[in-house]
Amino acid sequence: MSEPAVVATECAWCLGQLDEEEIEDPRKDLDGEAICDECYYEEYMYICPICQNFAETKDNEKHLMVTPELAENQRMEDGIYQVVEFPVYSASMLGHFNFFPSSSKRVARLPVDARGYWQGGFICEGCAKKAIEEDQWLELWHLWVR
Ligand SMILES: [Zn+2]
Ligand SMILES: [Zn+2]
């Protein structure tokens, strides 16, 4: 007879009490330990700066948005960049970013939707796809009106 699985009732990280739903179907960290939603969101998810939806880091850290402000600091062009290799940037304790030029390549201009947010960072794959399509349309449009 195998032993019954131990049911975790508290988060392995913050040791907070899990609620009923979390006990029944807990989120797991990479070691398979049950953790609460809050810890999971903090560690494995981020908010896409364009659509404001939660995206999971393990699936999504493939494209990033470089805002004009960020671009000026980094002496690079603003737009959507595709990650070629990690790490993409180093961050100092003071919050200064330093992009590694060879670790990402520019694939699209900034999407119209994103104007006005101006908060850079990783974007979700849905928004990346839209930005690249929009960029291609604009490219065609410019050819056509020329
Ligand atoms: Zn927790
Ligand atoms: Zn998005």
C-alpha cells in the first residue's frame, strides 16, 4: 500500500494558510511544493504593459517593449525586441538597466496601442504578435503611399 499523499495546508514559501481552493488544486513551485497564489504570481507572472493581463514568465519572456525613454538611456531604438539569448539586461541595485545589445533584436516599431503607457518590459506573446503584424501593415502602407 502506498502512503496517502500529504495535503499541504500552508504555502511552502510564505507559510501563509492556503484557502480551500488552493488546498484542493494548489499552484506548485519548481520543486513541486504547494505555494499560495500570491507567491506564485509574484515569482512566475508579470503584467504585460500593453494589455495589462497577467502572463506567465515561463511561456512568455520572449519579447520586450523598449519605450522611447528607455531607448534614449540605452542609446538604442524604441520598439519591440525579440529575445535572442538570456540574460537580456543587467539591473543594478539602484534600478538602472543595462541592455546587452546582442541578446535581443528589434522586430517591430512600438504598437499604436502601447502609446500612452510608456512602461517598458516583457510583453505577452499576443501583444508581440499584434505588434509585429501592425508593423508589417505599416510597412506595406508606406510603400503604397510613397
Ligand atoms: Zn505564499
Ligand atoms: Zn499583452
